Amino acid sequence: MTPARVLFLGFAGIILFGGFLLWLPVSAAPGKSIAFIDALFTSTSAVCVTGLIVLDTPVDFSFFGQVVIMLLIQAGGLGYMTLASMVIILLRRRVSLKDQLVLQEALNVFSMEGIVRFVKRIIIITVLIESVGALILTLRWMSEFSFKKALFLGVFHSVSAFNNAGFALFSDNLSQYVGDPTIVLVITSNIIIGGIGYLVISELYERWHTGNRATYLSLHARMALAVTAILIIGGTAILFLFELDNPKTLQPMGFFPQVLASYFQAVTPRTAGFNTIDIGAMTEEAQLILIVLMFIGASPGGTGGGIKTTTFGVLMATLYSQIRGKADVIFLKRRLSLDTITKAFNVAAAAFLLVMAVSLFLVYLEKESLLHVMFEATSAFGTVGLSMAKPGMVTSISALFSSLGKFLIILTMFAGRVGPLTVGSAMLSLGVSEPAYRYPEEKVLIG
């Protein structure tokens, strides 16, 4: 049982258990019934913090079902091993060396040093951020709903946003709040904090706690912050320009709501999946930008998916160095190792091949347009949840797929959350040792 296999089986077990709970009659709204494939799809989407839906969450699920979805989102965002370690810590047991190895793989950290203390910090950060978000949202929704309803809406959407899940308890997602600064800023702040990665948050906390502005931030933290800022600012500006004259999205709004909508749609493809405008009504240029943002995703060690901001940063830094003819790849006055560069290209290549393969299969199976299925496949892999649904649809376009098509999206969401390389290692690594010989080297022309 390698760390990769433990994570693979752990997430799979939570998904199956969640699918069974959502399949129960008590999880369905009165007068509704839920097919097992739809229950499994919803459970996978929740645990993998994706947000793609084949059922209308506020209409088709009972209060019990909605609570189960929220708990699955929390379990998926924190991760299987983080939850297991939390239980061990609460029981005052010792976290074994094997568990620490799995935690290192799950949290995507450099070493096991201080990893138990890091898990405790993760739990504190999660509870704190979600509680603050829930409080603000509850106060905002108390002007529209009863306290009990507002409280549940606040808690559910805060958990969903921080864990980059994208599930909403409104049939139009958050479209009715497109110009509401409170809801837009709270949701996007939770998304950004949850997606930036616990390691980065921990480093920023240490810098703030010590009060020393000169406290060194690792290259990982600086790269994650820099790429995140570039993608959000650049994405907001590009989407604003592409959608400004679109009568179905931004054109009818005032300037401030237009900026809020552009900003929200630039943040949410980074694996969150909420939307305040109709994604299917956006221009094809804007939809292509969303595909790129979904493919990149959030940062390592966070609650999001995609190839990660640091992977994208390494790819761009390598390309820039190659164009300039430099032997070393430099980012922020630091040289990147060959191992880091190789892993970045492997992750990007595996993700690209997965998305393309799934897209081709879905085009053949479901007879939908290539842009629609590529958007859906990228959204599933990036654990985003956005969908180019057809007019009048409140669910994602996956609701129109056959059972085989839905199962293919389920596998894609799973691979996107656990990681394509982790999935491959868990399934294909059979303990084959390195051979005691090496083949002769020969060059191949590139480019």
C-alpha cells in the first residue's frame, strides 16, 4: 500500500459511501427519486470539489441530502488523510511514520518535518475562514430569509466556496447576485484563500505572526502568489473586454456590476465553479479563456484542481529561458531544478492527454459539439464545475449524457482531484525496481 494507493482508495471509499447516502430515499426531495448513477455523480462532484451537477441541488435534494453534500465537500476539500489524522489527533494517538508519508503525498509538501503541526494549522485555518465567511453571508441573507434559512445558506456557501466546490443552493447558482458586492467579494475571497494552498497561507501567517516583513517566503509561495495575481487581474481585464458588448451578459449592466461580474468569472474558473452570468451565453473567445483558466487551476496543497499555478509558472519560465537561449531556468532570482521542470512537463502533458481523450470519447458518445464537451471535460479535470449548459438548463450539460458519458466525467473528476500522476502511480506501479543497467544514450532532433 503505497501512499498513492492509500489516497486513491481513500477518496474512492468516501465517494462510494457518499453515493450510497445520496441514493437513499431520505436524501431526495419529496416526490423526487435519485438514480444511483446520479447519486454517484453528485458524490464524486462533491468529494472532488468540482461542482458539476446533473440534478438541481435545491430542488431535487432534501435538507438531509444537502447536508450530506456539504459534508462531502468538506471531506473532499480537507482530504482523506487530513481527516484521518484529525481523528487520530483528537483521540490523542500518535500519527505513525507511514501515515506521515501518506500525508506528505496528500498535502504535496516538501518533507515530513512538522507535518502533524501543519495538519493542526490546516484545520484551524479551515474552521476560521469558513466561519468568518459563513457569518458575513448569514448577516447578508437575513435581509431576505429567516435566520435559520440564512444560517444554512451562509454555512453551505462558505464551505462550498472555501473548498472550491461551486455547489449552490440557488437554481441559477449566484446569477441573481451578480452586482452584490458583499456576496461577490466574500465568495471570491474564500475561493482565492482556499485555492492558494495551505503551505502559502502558513508561510504568510508566520510572516504576519513574527511581525518581521523581511521573513523569507519560499520560491513556491512567491510563485503561487505571483501567478495567481496575474491570472486574476489578466483574466478580469480580458473577460471584461470580450463580454462588454455582449447583450446576453455584461452589456445591460452598469459599469460597477460589469467589473464585479468580470472579476467573479475570472476567479471562479480557478476550480470554484460558481457563476453570476450565463456561461453558455458568453462569447466563444471568453469561453476559450475560461478553458485555459480551468486547465491551470489553483495552487498545490489547496482545495482546487487543475495542473496548478506553480506548474504553469515553471512551464512559462522554462519557455522564456529556452527562447533567450539560457542554460538555467530562473524565476525570481532562483534557479529551478531539472527534476521540478521535468515533473511540471509530465503533469501538464498527462493532463492535456486526459482532457483530449475524454473530449474525443464524449464527442463520439454524446454527439455534442467539440467546444461543449471540451469545456465540460476541462471543467471536470480542473474540478471547476462550470458548464456551457443549454438555454433553460439549471444543471450542467452532463445531465444530458448517457450513463457511460456520466461515468467518464466521474473518472475525470476523480483523476483531477487526486492527480493524474497519483492515479497512474496507484494503478500501474507494481513495485518494479529500477534495472541494474542503463541503455546507451542517443539524441533525437526536437523542434
